[in-house]
Amino acid sequence: MAQNKTLFELQSEVCKTLASPKRLEILNALKEGEKTVSELVEILGVPKANVSQHLAVMRHKGILDSRREGVNIYYRVANPKVIKACVLMREVLTEQMQEKSKLIDIVSKE
């Protein structure tokens, strides 16, 4: 029972870490493979300091891994199942939005 409680606490921490839209965008950008901080800055269109801060938090929580090559630091998703979990959640949200849209269409036709 204590093991389950610990697991729920860890899951909660990961979910809190991923509760930022920018962090989800970073994960989306990394789903095809590792990228440098500069590449992520260009993709996201936010300041380098902001991207670096998000990357540090996700690396600290074990969501991302990094490696240094010369002056560049490359980031990648530590476990591909994190991407699968995000894709699954996005699918659930898309289905909910489609269902709400159908209900709005029905109500507006009445």
C-alpha cells in the first residue's frame, strides 16, 4: 500500500511538471529526436533563458536526458512512453472537443 502511495506521488510530480503548455510543446518538438537548445528556441519562438529553464526542470524530473557535444547541449525524451502518454491525452481531449462541438451544433439547430 505504501508503494502505491509513493507511485501516486511520483506520478503527481510528473503531471505537475507537464502541466505547462511550453513543456508540452518541447516534448512535441523532441518526439522525432534530440535537439539543441538553439533548435528548440527557434521552434518555440521563446527566449533561450525560458527554454533552458523548462529543459532544466524536465531533466531534473527525469523526463529528459541531455548530452554535451562541444558547445551544444542536446536534449531528448528519456522514455518514449512519455510521448505516448501525451499523444493519448491529446487524443482524449480532441474527442472531448469534437463531442462538445457536436452538442453545440445540435443546440444551435434547435
